[in-house]
Amino acid sequence: MEIRLDPGWKTYWQDPGSSGVPPVVSTIQDGSIAPATLNFPTPRWFADDYGSWAGYDHDVTMALTLKAPSRLNGEPTRLNVFLGICEAICIPVQVELLLDKGLNQAVAADEQIISAAFDALPAQATPAMHLRIDDVNEGELVAEAIVPAGAAVMEIFVAGNGRVTFETPTLRAGANLPTFTTRFRGAINSGDVFDYTLVTTEGAVRGQLQIP
């Protein structure tokens, strides 16, 4: 999904933070609604008069994964897209797209765009580079960053789950490992899973934090 922004405009990551509109994509096939999976490239933290937010201030392509229609000769698959495009104020954008029934017919130019979108995603977290939970107390999550020797942490992003929202993480001084705290709203329960992106001078990775 390509989003082309004029200078001065912006759009948002999966969890924008204290301000912003997260993008949502769903499919409607044969009368059934199913969420599509949006895979986000590495965002940035921004601050403006409305607060801090995570997102993009340039053209961005989001890699989209969805289930192909079970019957190419059935009802066309509709794709519902809702996102926020903002300059001084935010404009909610809602569009419905019809997917081409010839999904099995690859087009070279489209394949290049799709490959580039997936190649631009943060790599999967590894034992050498990941976030891990250090503590969860009332209203605050503490996470440690494991990074290779010589690498520095630049930014981290933790996405809520619809029931919990996170504020901008801050670096905790004096810790042995790069340690971040982020305030949250809502009730965190054991077993909850939250997506994260960790950005370092050696690249970015994405993974999940599971509450013990």
C-alpha cells in the first residue's frame, strides 16, 4: 500500500502515540470481514503542538498481507482502508478498493514494488538484538535493549493492543543495559503480547514483548 505525501504532510505508524490515527485495513470477501496484516517500515518519533507521535513525514509503502480469495470467480474481494493524513489538522481517509481477480497473474512492476516493501521492513529480532521486559508496575513498562557491541540504541516503539496505549519511551539513566520506560494507559495482563520496533545504529528489528 503506497502512501504518497506532499511536503509538510504526515501519516502514522501502527500505534501513533499520544496523537494520531493508526491505519486499519480489512477485507470483505463473500460477505465476511477479515483483518489484513499491515507490516510497517521503521517509523520515527516526532513532536508537535499536539504531542508526540510515531509515523512518517515522507512517501511510505506498507507491506500488506491478506488471504487470497478462495474462488476467483466469486464475489470480488473488497479492501477497506482507513488512515489519517495530516498537515496542520488531520484528515481521515477512507477508501474501498476492489482486488483484481487475476491475483495469480504476476506483473513484473508490481512484484518489484511488493518485494521492495517487504525488503524495507525491520528484520526479525534475534538473540543478539532484541527488547526484553525488565519490569511492569502500575502504569509503567520497563524494557531492556540487547544490542551488539558497539551499537547504540536510537529509538524504540511499542504498539498497544487496542486495550492498552503506550506513551513515548524514555531512556533510564544509570542502567547497565540500555533501559527504557514507557508509561501506559489501560490494564496489562499476564500473557499480553505487544509488537515493538527497536532502532539502533546497526539497523532496526521488530519483535514482540510478552508480559510474564
